[in-house]
Amino acid sequence: MRLLYSFVWGLSLPLVLLRLWLRGRQEPGYRQHITERLGFYPTYKPAPTLWVHAVSAGETRAAEPLIRALLECYPDHQLVLTHMTATGRETGSKLFADISSRVTQAFLPYDINWMIRRFLRHFSPRICILIETEVWPNLIAQCQQYDIPVSLVNARLSEKSLKKAHQLAALILPAARAIRCVAAQSTPDAQRLTQLGISAPGITGNMKFDVTPPPLMAERGAALRLGFGQRSVILCASTRDGEEELILNAWEKHALRQSEHAPLLVITPRHPQRFDQVAALLEARNIRYLRRSSLLQTPDLATDVQVLLGDSMGEMYMYYAAADVAFVGGSLVPLGGHNLIEACAMGRAVLTGTHTFNFSEITDQAILAGAAQRITDADDLMQQFLMLLNDEIQRKRMGQHAYDFFLRHQGATLRTMAMLEPLLK
């Protein structure tokens, strides 16, 4: 089966490269370092090397406490941090600017045997640490051949992904069983990973709880909020395709037309290539909006601005700090949601939709702890927004519960390090 998989990869490579180039029209980062995706890299000074693969921005942020812990415990080692997306690489360059002399960033080659072999020979890593959900059959097989132990940490697996894996069982199951160490985020994740044939995965929790919100982001959030004046602020964070239209319909119906002092709506799309799409949607509705990028020159927001479009990356903590109440997107439509941790870390009352299957346990725990509240649809979302804005006691109570929830779940990085130590010995 893996032979057929490799054959299909080889045939589709020209189309993959074309898609990469076309995507680069919106995100120029995809047209940079293309040769790395084929296994060709700049000169690398030989050194004991650890390898962490974080596919995109979310995984890169989750990996931050682990990367810093690894470099502290192994001071004579360098670390190679690989990505698949341009936003992941950009996020990594910002997060690790202070230790860039020890962290080399690169794009991971496509999952074609000869490309993976070139990567492994070039960097000669002692270990491969995959973050969250990445299981690449040829990558794992080549690591086995080069005697490089593979670990999967901060691992999560939804029911939907498990079903897909079983549909490709002949390809996925051998790769999953070859992983030497698995640290799962939760008990349900561990149970589903066991169904893939992974024996005795450990349960370490979510390392994103160990990410400390930068003080600078809180300060920026306070400064941003000052520019909003006296208005209340509702934040729709990490929104996905199809959600903004639902949100704007409900906002116009419940908040804009029925309130003398309508709250400011802040929308931050999950992916940067959609910033212009959401801007076009706002223009088509004749909504008075401003981009976050334009506030870099003029910090004060005009009172007639109805929506702030968050067209920036790496500032999510700032947006949460500037908001009264936050909704975490990807959950109004069946996309599985996003994690609530950043909102909880900033002590904000959190709302989420019904589609949270990618983060089911953590969402259920946050709701049980009084840190979050589930809404049924966009109308319910806007009604709950307005209710919490009018109930300061309940809003602050939820925010305190959220922050307590964040503190209670820290420690995953230390538990993960303990699981990795035998492999590194």
C-alpha cells in the first residue's frame, strides 16, 4: 500500500507545486524556500540535533514550551523546527527570535522517500518529535530505516479522523504502530489512538496550557481598547469560511439595529488568505469597518466604525485582552472548532458553538468549570453576547473561572519531557 501511496505522490507532485505557487499569490511565504520542500537545504553545521515538526501556526505555538525545555535540558544540541505552512514558519520566527542561533527553521519535504532521505541525511536528527496529528507513512518508515525514534506529542485524534484512518488502514496503521512514544492530550484521545494500534499512549495534557501569554500582548490589548472609546467589545476569534456571514446576519439583527449603543464587533479570521474575503463581505453589506493594520498609524478608532477586522498574525492574545467577551470560531460550522486556551489565559468569558469535535474534552471541561458556554447558532451567540455585556457580575465570574481553568491544567510539558527522556538517552 505504501508503494502505491508513493507512486501517487510522485504523479501528483507537479500539481502540488502548481498549487503551492498559486497559493503564493495571497501568501508570498509559499513562494519562498520551495527547494526545501523537495529536500534541498542550505549548509548545516554538524551538531547533535533534535527535530520538532509543527505543521502550522497553532502547532508551533503549542510546541514553544517543549522546544524551550528541550534546549534547556540539552544545551549542547541544536534544534531543527520544520513546518508545512508559511504561517507556521512566520510564527516560529517570531516565537524563537531570542534563541534563533540554536533553532533552524525549514519546510518539511513532501512525503516522498528520496526527499525524506535527503532531509534526514542533511540534519541527522537524534529524534523526530511530531506535534498533535502528523502521521506521514514514508517519513516514519525512513526514520525507522535510519534508526531515528519517532514520537507524537500533544497528540489528539477526533472520531472523524479515526474513521478516516481506518478507511486507509493498510497505509496508516503500520505508520502509527511504528511510533515509539505517544503523549496524548486527553483520555478520549488516548483511547482513539489505541484503536490505531498504538500501545499504551501516555496522557500528558495539552502543552498549550504551558504557553505564557506575553506581557507585551496584554499591554497592546489595553492600548487597543483605549482606542475603542467607551464601547463594549465582542470578539469573534479564529473564524472560518461561512461563519462571518452567519455572525454578521445575527449582529445586524440583534446588536446593531436593536441597541442604542451597539458594541464594537471584532472579527479575526483564522487564516490570513481570508482577510481580503472578509473585507469584501463587509463592504458588500455597507458596514463601516477598519482593518487592524490601519490602526498601526492611527491608534484611535472613529466612533462610526462598526467592525474591526483583525488582519494581523500573532496578536490573538492582544485581541482577547481588548475584548469583553469572546467567541472561538470553527464551531458554528462543522469544522471541529479551535481550542479555548488563549481566551482562558486572558481571563475572558468564552462562547463556543456546537461543532467542537476536534477539542471535545477540553471544551466540555471548560463548560463544566463555568469558564465557557455553548451556543446553538449565530442568533443564540449574539443574544448571549448581549446578555453577558449587560451582566457584569456573570461576565467577570466566567472570566475568573476561565483563568482558574487555565492555571489548573498546566504541567503537560514536564510530563512530556519525562516520556521523551528514554528516547534521548
